[in-house]
Amino acid sequence: MTSNAMATEADVTCPVCQGTPKEPSIVIPCRHQFCLGCIMRWAKRSLF
């Protein structure tokens, strides 16, 4: 595998729950992937 190869689905973990995202939501430009529920809860808490 080369250093610039795309990560496989098994390599992706949600930084919030440390699980494999079921419905991934990609944040651009950093391309981190989060579980949709995790990022929605984070966004809701971050607004206040």
C-alpha cells in the first residue's frame, strides 16, 4: 500500500465514538469521517 492510498472502510474510525461510522459524514477539507449521530450531537452541543 502506498502512502497516498485511500483508507479502506475498515481503516476508518469515528473520532468521537471510536467506532466504524455506519452513515459516514465527511468533513471537508480534512476528510475526517464521523458517525452521522456523533457529528450531529457534537454540532448541537457546540452551538451553545
